[in-house]
Amino acid sequence: QVQLVESGGGLVQPGGSLLLSCAASGFSFRHYTIRWYRRAPGKEREQVARISPNGVPSWYKDSVNGRFTISRDNDKEMAYLQMNSLKAEDTAVYYCSTYLPVDGEFWGQGTQVTVSS
């Protein structure tokens, strides 16, 4: 079955960096767009970035553009979100997702990112 497993979250000081990973299995990873979302406490889930099947990043949320970099390794069936210059407002649970035309949207369990001094 389709599985997405995020890792790499943690506590980091403002200005610091984290690399989130998303391990995918159960579908033809190299053929589908991957998205990173986040949900901050008390807020709606929001899309942060997405990357096309061929590895070209196709969109970033304005507030992270220039600080976050999405990437993927189709051979390893992994997606990544490199987060630099982190701010308190980046604190959230981060999720990776993919949409399969027949089966719908799939999500991982999320990984907590806390930016605090």
C-alpha cells in the first residue's frame, strides 16, 4: 500500500536549518508530484512547496521562497525539504503528500518542526 514517512523534524533555534525527508513506497514514485504541507497550531494546513516528477521544483509558498528547497531522488524514492533561515512562524507539523489519480491523496504521519530560542 501507499506509504509516506516523514523524518528529520526537531527543535532548532531561529536562523537554523533542518532537512526533512519523505520516504515513499507502494506507488510509482517517479511519476507523481510530491508536495510538502505544514499545519501550525491553531491554523489550517497550508502547502509549502511542490516538485514535479522530473525533479523540477514547481512552486513555493511566498513566505518560504528563497529559504526552503524541495528536491527528490527518484531512484531512492525519497523527497526532501531543506529548510534554512528558520523562523518561529515556521513552527508546524510538516507533511509530505502525493495525489494518485485513481486512489486520491495520500499523506504521511508528519514530523514536528519547532523553531524556538
